[in-house]
Amino acid sequence: MIPTDKKWKMKPDFGKALMLARREIAVFVCDAVNLEGIAMTLPEVQTLLDGITVGGHKVNDQQITINQGKAWNYLFSSIKKDSFILNAEYACELHSIAAKEEALEWGVFRSGGVNIGGTAYTPPSYERLPELFEKMSNKTQSFNDIYDKAIYVFLEMSKNQFFYDVNKRMGRFIMNGILLNEGYPAINLPAKRQLEFNQLMLDFYNSGDMKPMNVFMRSCLDHNVIKIMLEDRTHSLKM
């Protein structure tokens, strides 16, 4: 069963979805690093991604920002080469780029315990991580809505904390890889919605209920992007 978009009725368009995401890469990176407390402006992020350093920021913050851009480019490249796959090996390859020099270890599943601040929820033992990733991957086969499938993976990766750090960002990378790989537009999480996001994530960790976060993540999909994806369909309806 190939999942489709049941809510907006967008038809898959690989080229258009990838083009739209590529044009927004600096926005995606800017919001991602601001969510991590790195106060970069969009022009500063654009400058860094163009390979030029900017003043007034820690070297480590600049490197984290550059890593996010490299991770997006790796994701785009693997999708174009048809090598994107939802398995532990691919996730670790992407993590080795996105979390380089930032996480305690990068490019491998964590080898010890972690906690999540603000909640009593405890992520599973590191010994169970390969099994849990495979279980998550297998369950995606049961979804008939592409956004339900992608958001489920984001939330599972956030909940299980497969890595020592960069888990939510990794979850969003893989979520968007799933969407783009099937020809659907990526979801960006705006930094201006951080408070709402943080509260809903804490509620999710405590309850395990994915519905509120599913609604929230869908609300982050740019309406202009949906409109562009629907243009051909709208035109055909007018004929």
C-alpha cells in the first residue's frame, strides 16, 4: 500500500516537492538552529550556507548551522539517487553529518541512558534501540496517509531518543525524507511556534498520545506550498 495525502488531496509530484524544499533550505536551517537556542538571522544563515563566515557568533554555533545545511543536502542527494531508506544504517549516516562535533557520539545509536528534561518519561534502554527502530520501520507499512506515516516516525524517533543528541532534528529530517521521497512537500517547524511545540512535546512524552502533535505538525505545513502543489489539480477542475 502506497500512502497518499488524505487531508489536502495533493497529488505526489517529486520534482515540485523537492524544488520547493530546496528553495526553503535556509529557512529550514534558520528555524532549526533557533529552536536550539542559536540566535541566527535568516541572512546570517544564508551567508553561512554560501560558505562565508559571519561575525558575532561562536564557532560551534556556526558549525552546528553548517551541519544542518549539509544534512539537508545529503538528504536531497540520497532522495534524487533513490538511496533514501528508513533503516538504522541510513539514520546513522545522516546523524554523522547533522550531529558532528555536537553530540556525545555521532553516526551511531547511543550506548547509554538519557533523560528528557521536564518530563517523568524515561527513554528506552540503549540495548533495545535496534529492535525499536526496526519495529517503527515495519509499522509504517500500515499507514495509508503519508503525513500520518511521516509524523509518526518523527514522534517515535523523538520518544525513543536513538542518539545522545539531535534527536528531534533527526526525527524531522527523516520525516521530511519520507515526504519528499514520495513526492510530497516537507514540513518546516517555525521557531516562532517554539512554546507551543515544546508544550505539546512534553504532553506527548507523558501521555504517548500522538494526535495533538499530528495536528500541530500538519498546521506547520506552509499553505502557499499546499496551494502550489494543488495548482495542476485546481486547473484540471476548472476545465
